[in-house]
Amino acid sequence: MKKQYSFSIDQMNGIVEDTYAKIINECENLKKNTKCPNEQVVALLSVIASNYAITTEKNKN
């Protein structure tokens, strides 16, 4: 069984917080520039998330 990963407090207050803010900002830019609805942004984020989920599944085998 693989050990569960957790970000450190420093990471949470640094790179993780920065990455979160950048993703939110880019999603807002996408909506502003394309006039797409929130659902389209969610669909895009789901596709991105699935790329990481697939990688995780492949690593388990």
C-alpha cells in the first residue's frame, strides 16, 4: 500500500497557495476571453484532472 502524501505547512502557504491562485486566475481569464460558462471551465479542469488520475492508475500496476 502506498503512503498517503500531504503537503507541508510551508508548501501549503507557498507553492500550493500560489498554484491555486494561478489556476483560478487563468480560469477567470479563460471565461473573460472566451465568454464560456462555468460548466466549460469545469469540463476542462476535469480533463486535466483525469490526466493525473490516469498517471496514478498506471503507476499502481
